[in-house]
Amino acid sequence: MVRCSTRSVCFAAGGLEDTLTIQDIQQALSNAGVEIYRTGDQELQIAERVRLHIMDSGVRVVLNAGLVVQFTAHTQQSDAPSAPAEDLFRRVREEVGEQAGSRGYQESHSEIVEVKDPVDEARVLDVWHEVTYRKSLAAVADAVTEVRWALDLEKYVRP
């Protein structure tokens, strides 16, 4: 019998039969040359370099009730100030959602996010319309493949 701690997930028949930890996934990604931005108990945030000294993290590997890769794509209200939110979400779903769907990703959720000035929290710099996609995986090797694909995907959509 395999025991599972709160920091690991046990996979039943048909999947991994070992106890998989977030450290196992981190090691596999690091060995594959993937840069980790931040590590939590159940989540790895993958580094996406905006510029040499600026990183973002829209791609994640989550180990909770299973192994999942997720990423977030968005449009910016500043690119189409008069466009309704529904149109901006639709653009993300058309541009990114179709590609993601063909790889087995499903939309997890969507939300409107205010991007605030880091110096003055009362000042909103832009409004993003974000859609998050998730894909459940059976093996760590699959996570490496999907993370690489998600990193190469253009996740910013112009309206």
C-alpha cells in the first residue's frame, strides 16, 4: 500500500503507481532545461522571460488531485478601449482556446483582472480579460512536453 502525504499525490491503476511529489516534477522540468519561477507546496510557476531581467509566470504545473498543466491567456482593454468584455474573451477563446482544445486542454475559468500601478495601488494601468486552460496528465514526461508547448504559445491576444 502506498501512503500519500499532503505534499504528494498517489496515482491509481492506469496512471503513475508511485507517490509523486512536487520536487519530482521540479527535478524533471529542471533536467529538461525549464526554468522555475516559484515553487509552492502543490504548484510550480514556470518562468517566462519578458526581458532578460523581467519574468512572468502564466504557465503552471499543479499537483493536487492529479498532475495538471495550466496556463493563462489574455487580451488588454487598452488595445480596444470601447470593446465589450464578451468580445475580448471571445478573441482569446478563438485565438488560443482552439489551439489548446486541440491538445486536450479545457477552459478552467475566465476573469477580469485590473493591472495596478506598483507605486500607486489606486491607479489602474490596464484591465486584462484572462482565460485559464488546464490539462490533466498521466506522467511527468507529459508535463515537460506540455510546459514547453505552453511556453511557446503566444498567450497575449490583440483584439
